[in-house]
Amino acid sequence: MKIIIIISILFFFVITFSRCNSIPSVLRPPYLTDEDFERGKALTFEERRFKWTDFREYLPSNSKTRANVWIAQKYKWPNARVPYVISSLYNNDERAIIAESIREWESKTCIRFVPASSQDRDYLELTPNDGTNNYCYSYVGRQGGRQFVKMYAPTCMSVGQYVHELGHAIGFGHEHQRPDRDNYVEIKWENIDPKLEF
């Protein structure tokens, strides 16, 4: 009987430790650690794949000042403070990508991502997509309550893609979806599926 118990416990630990990098997911904190940010610095060029020129039109010449985001006030994060929790399902490499993505936003804007506390009613939950599709998505701006930023690995797990989705979460939309877009672009309606027109 003791042997069966010992083998069962051993089997449990082997399965638990083999499914993650080095730390069991239950021990990973729901926020990014200094180690995550350090691993983010060591990402390869391919893992980073992001150019800030993609967001140049949103950023003022002095990138530490407030950017002009086209979103209603009720969807903005108060004081440019964005509370978050991070899923324990992310492995250490994925956490490093998320840490580097957050560092990109914080180094070039006034936005600050902070671990959510019990006082934070509105917060982002950074979590992997459940695998039923290969989408990466986020709502645009603060929605209220728990708000998912879902990323499908490995397709979406790059710094560039995560920066993009965090951009949506803090209030950035796509240029072609701006309410005033028709003043600046010519729409070729014949090239658009009628079900997708707006």
C-alpha cells in the first residue's frame, strides 16, 4: 500500500513539473516578477518582432507625454494606471514576452501596468486563448470588471502581437475603424463583403 501511495505521489510530481518550465503553474504569481522582466530583455529579434513606428501617429514627439487616443472618457483607464493579473497557465518564456510588451508601453508612454489589488474593480486578465480558435483579442479601452486579453500560443506570442493587443486594452483602435476615417481615406465599397461594412 505504501508503495502505491509513493508511486502515486511521484507520478503527480513528474506530471506537474513536466508541464511547465521550472516552476509549477500554481506557484507562479498573478503578476509579472523582476525575473520575468529580466527574461524579457533576453528575447531574440524574432521573439520581439515589433516596430514602434507602427504607433508613431499615436505618440507625441515627446513620448513621455499623454497620447491622444480616440476613445470615450468612460473607456479610459483612470490616471493611466492599468491593473492586471496574469494567468498561471503562461510558461516562463511567455511571461517574458508579456513583460517585454509591458515594458515597451511603459517606456514610451505614461501608461503604467500594475498588479491588480483587491481594491481594483476594473482590471485586465492576461490569459491564453483556450485553443478553440487561433484568435488574439482584446476589447478597446476599459470595459469594467474583469477584462480578458486573450492570446493564442504560439501564433500570437510575440512582443509585437502582445503590444498590439495591450494597445487595444488601453484604448487604441485600428486606423481604418476611426469614426472620421471617411474624411481621410477613399473606401472601395465594391471590394468589401456587404456583411462586413460599417
